[in-house]
Amino acid sequence: MRPRHLAYALVPALVFVGKMVIFTPFRWRRMASFIDPWADQQGAGYQVVQSLIALGSGGPHGLGFAQGRQKMLFLPFAHSDFIFAVVGEELGLVGTLIVVLVFGIFLWRGMRAALRAPDRFGMLLGIGVVVGIVAQALLNMSVVLAMVPTKGIPLPFISYGGSSLVPTLLGVGILLNISQHASTNTGAAYDEDGDEEEAPRRARSKRAGRQRVPAVARARYG
């Protein structure tokens, strides 16, 4: 897609989003709590403050597995949207970095499989699945760390809830299927229009042409 076409859609979208945030009271309170959550610790900023307390209490190595205290009715949605804060409290900075590293490995391996897909559709589908899962994970971690406003987005593979886990596993299954075909068709060529049949057809025609040359030469020169 051309960037100009995306800009045509981005400008009215920003105006619409700005209108929804400014003229909707609860969204505006959420933005205000994001800017300064400590200003209303018992109100709009309660969840973010409790999340930061959980992360700070963990320290480098954490309090120990299942020894966290913020999940005891202090941190709302500790089992789903804010599970990353519980990981930070119980396993510390080391545990959170391991979670980030695992998603980094998933991004690397997923993009590797997508780029080796046998056709352009498989490549774009694989990239979409990988980016969707990793972007969701980064957004969830950013919410827990108070880097973006609070959203109701779970952490893939870790948060409790089948409504998130089932679609995520379906996406991973599609990615594994793409990887399986890529392993048997690594480096499969396709033309700029995404037609994977055109390049092999050209290769066959070249091989056939090379085979006809000696016969033509013998007929011409005896």
C-alpha cells in the first residue's frame, strides 16, 4: 500500500479518536490517570498504582513463586490483564526479562517461518499472525508498566481465559502449518505478482531450451 493512502485514512481516524477521548468522561479520566496515576490512588489510578507496587516489590529476584501479595484482592484482574505484574512480583526482574525473551524468540522464529513461506499469501498471513500476537504482548506489558493507558488486553499464552487463549492457539497452528510447508519448499521462487507457478514454469522452459540446442546444431551443421 502507498503511504499516502494510509494517511488519507489516518487523519480522520485521529480526529474521531480524539473526539471519543475528550468528550467521553470515563476515557478522559483514564487518560488523566495515565499521566499521573498517583494523583488519584484510590480512584482512577488505583489499578496502575497497585501494578507498580507489585513490580517494585519483586525486586531483582522476586518474592518467590506463589508468594505474591498484591494478587490477594489488592491488584484487580491479577489473573488476566495484569498477570505480568504478578510475574514481576513473584519472579522479579529476572522473570519478567525471561517472558520478554520468550516473546522475542517467538517473533524471530515466527518471522523466519513466514518469510520462508512457499507463496506471498502464506508469507503475509504468517507475518500478520506473529505481529498480532507480539504486538498484543508488548501492549499488555506496556499497560502493566504504565507506559500506555490501561486497556483490557490479556497477555498471550499467560493470562487466564479461553476467549484469548483459543484464538491465539489457532493463530499458532496456522503459523506451524506455514512453517511445515516452508520446510519442504524452502526458498521457493515466485514472481512479483505472487504467482509461485510462474518461476518454475520459466525454469522448465529454460531447461527445455538448453536441451533443444544440441539437436538444432546437429541439424544445421550435419
